[in-house]
Amino acid sequence: MAYRFRERNYIIDPQQLGFDNSDEETANDSRHFDPDYKRPRRQRRPRLKPVRRAASLTGETGLTEVGEGSSSSVNANSVQRRRPGRPPKRGVVVEQNLERNVRRRRRSSFSRRPVNREPANKMTIFSWMISRGVVELNQKVWFFDYRNEARLLEGRIKHGGILCNCCNEEVTAWEFEAHAFRGSNGFRLLQPYYNIFLPKTQNHLLHCMLLAWLKPEEVARQEPYSFRPLTGATDRNDDACIICADGGDLICCERCPSTFHFPCMGMKAIPKGDWLCPFCVCKYCENGGGELLDCTHCEKKYHWECFMVRKELDLNCKDCSSFCGSDCREVYGELQAMVGVSKDVGNGISWTLLQKRDVPDYICLNEGLHITEINSKIAVAWSLLNEIFVTNMDRHTRINILESVVYNRKSNLTRLNFGGFYVAVLEKKGQIISAATIRVHGRSLAEMPFIGTQEGYRKQGMSCKLLDRIESTLCSLNIPNLLIPSVPELVDMWTHKHFFAPVEDDFMKELRNVNVLAFPSTVRLRKKLHPKEASVNQEGNASVPALPDLNLDPSGEMDE
């Protein structure tokens, strides 16, 4: 328990304690004022009572009243004693040898506030629903078995989960279901959010999660961007370079609003005729004529004829026409198979890959549970990252970049098209403690613009654990490069502790054809990934050093 040290005040008005200022020794007695010994209370003014004199000294047998200013000599043994710790009565002479030293309590070292403690604001699905007003704190819930129409367990909603009645501990929804079917020989419904019933509102928890996801503030974060020039505007192109996100002298694409710097594109002069950017031409023949298709994974354009020439058509594949090649189809399929699947890291921590899902009109129960849980965790991850980083707005369009990245928002403007982003999170007991955003471009490279850890779990190596799992996953997909933007102050940290290196000129040529998120005044760093080393870490045979967690905001803000 954390104590608050109180300031001892030894100068106290004696009138509040029931005696006057004439007796200085009594007024300075520490046992009357020390708050650790006895809490002083305001007492009523005591009434004067008669004191029986000693007959051996005075020879009198009557009663006399001793008051202020009395000079009569009284035997100390005949004075009425008060209970220790209470102030003496008014007008009574106190014996000098009764004064004694009082031992004071000392604060021990365990009373200090701990440095690392679990944060009060827990990033869970339940805290998110409470903040959206769809459920109430301490609201009663039942685990109801609809097949047998039986109520198996009761609990109450908390910020960290459900307070279970059987163990009086906060548990996750999945653990609450396990407690309900304890002793049933392993039989479980595996539908906790659907079977947790709220008797007050007559709804199940899945319905509450959908209501929170469909709130107006959540719906506004999910809609794609559509930028159109103003009526009568002469300039219909973007005001920033797609490579470096800065303004200046720009060359404009004739088909889309994208703009580029001459040095960023490696151009020395203005090309003759109509110029098309790399995102408006076929990725194979670099020709913008004819009908162009869009790849679902890398979002590059390609001709169907060029695709057929490569002889990559698989007759057993249903969606081969949606991808520009087998590499994009395989990488996209493996990433989608990982979405929503929790994998154990150790010490009660797991990591999960998330991506926002659209809720269809007609959906089966199991698929609906999976999609709703993923979307709810996306909203919680956004709350975590938004709490860590300063709001980063695009200087030209005034859109929230971090929000658009987390919610995977697409756009007709290539520079602000954030489609294809995933969110990797670390979870502990249903609470998201660390999150990172990643996007994979074909099979050549991946980018990670944001990574951060909640305040109560920093300096424990959580970001290092999450970064290690991300690198292992990319190596399993045979992706050789990981790209991050860094502020100049943190370049040494990324290069020395995490083995990143500045991007070379040869690699910059490859970035001209890739829509990588760019921030002004940042340094791009690259890390070459090695599948063999990553596989060792994935198996758990190689240890990862516990480095301090640094929450990096590429715009220039950092939280330690």
C-alpha cells in the first residue's frame, strides 16, 4: 500500500485541545500533537471540579476549589491522574516527573509507490464498451446455455473483464466460459460473447459489441476518403510529393492527382508529352494504355494480357484474377489466415494480427463472433495508440494519419491511401498492452510506421517482444526488408539496438514504385531480415534482450 507522508505541525493552538497557554511544557508534549500517536480532537472546555486536599499537610477536611492563579501547595500524589494520551484538565497542576519520551512510528521502505504498476485505465473490450455507454460498470451478467436453457454462472462487468462469482477474480470472456463449464469433461460452446447474457437490457454481449462498433464516432473512422477538387479550381493535383510528403516544385500525373519531386523520381528534366506516375501504369510493361486491373494485395495495376504471359494462372484458384501474381496471392492468403488468431508468447502474453473487417448483412454466428471480436480489438488498439502519440494531422488535407492507418482507410488519392495496413497487438489477460501498425508491399518489403506500449508496461521489453514476432512473421513470408520512419534523435537507438540502417540510394529506386507512408523531416531506416535467425526466435530457442520500450511517433514525438 502506498502511504502519503503527512507534515507534522507542532505549533498547534492549545485552546483546541482543552488547555491554555500558561503551561508551556504540557503544550509541547509530543504525545498530544503527533498525528501518528493520537489524532487530536477538539474537546469541550472542562468544568472546574473540587480537589480533596491532603489532611496530613493542611489539616483541613473540607473541599476547596483550585482555579487559575492559585498559589496553594498541593501534594503531587493527590492530583487526579488522566489517562495517557489525553490532555490534562484545566487548572490542575501536572507533576513534572510524569513527562516522558514517546516513540514515533517510522515509515518503512515498502510504503513507497512502485515504479511499474498496472495502469488503472485498462485497454480491454469491456472498458471500450463502458466508454461507449452500451454497458454499465458492475452490471450483472449471466453465462446462459441456450441449448439446455440453463444459467450456469453469474458475474459483474468490470473494466478489466468480468468479476466471476465462483472465484471472485476478474477474468476474460473466454475464461468466464471455461469457469461455467468447469468439470464438464472439456465440453465448451466456444461462443462466449453470444452466451454471456445481460438480464438488465435483455441482450447478449455480442449485440453490445455490435452496438459500440456502430456508434457514429466509430462509423466516421471507418469510411474511406474521397478527395475531389473544388468547383472551378485550376489546380486539381495534390500539394505534396508522394515519396517525401513535402511540397515545392512538383511534377503532376496526367491521370491521378499524385505529384512528385524531380529528385525523388530520379528525373533531371520534364518529360515530353503526357506523363503517368508508376501507380497508373502496368507494373509489368509500364504502359498506361488499355484496361488495367487492380491487385488486391499490393494495389498495383496490371494488364490481363501481361498476367497471362507470365503463365501464373492457377485453374484451381478462385480469386487469381484479383492478384497481379502468385507472390501477392500467397502473401495475402497467409496474412489473412493469421488475422484474429492469438499466439502464445510466454508469461501469459499472446500476440495477434488484426485488420478491420466489414460486417455483412447476412452472416453465420461463428463468423460474426470472429469479425466482431477483431473489430472491437481494433477500436481498443486505436484508443491505446491515440493515448500514446500526439495527434498527427496531414498538413494539406487535415486528416488524422494514425487513425486512418489503424482503421485501414482507403482513398482515391494514392499518397493518403492507407489500405492494406494491419495492426499487431500484445495482449495480457484480455488487455492490449502494446500495438504496432504494419503493411506488406508484395514480397519485397514491409513498413512499420507506428509502435508503442502502454505506460504501465514500459521498460519491460514489450515492444521488443512485439517487434521480434513481427520480424519472424515477415521472414516466414520471405519478405527481406522492414522499413521504418525515424526522427533524427532516435536514429542511433534504432541502428545500435535494433540493427536498422539508413536507406541506400539503390534501395531508394525501389521505393519510387511503392506507396510507402512518408513523414516530413524524418529519416527512413531499413533492416534486412534473415529467415534462419527469425525461425530460431520463433521457436523460442534464442533469447531477445530486454531493451527499454520507446514509443516512437514518426512525426517527431516520443514517449519513454
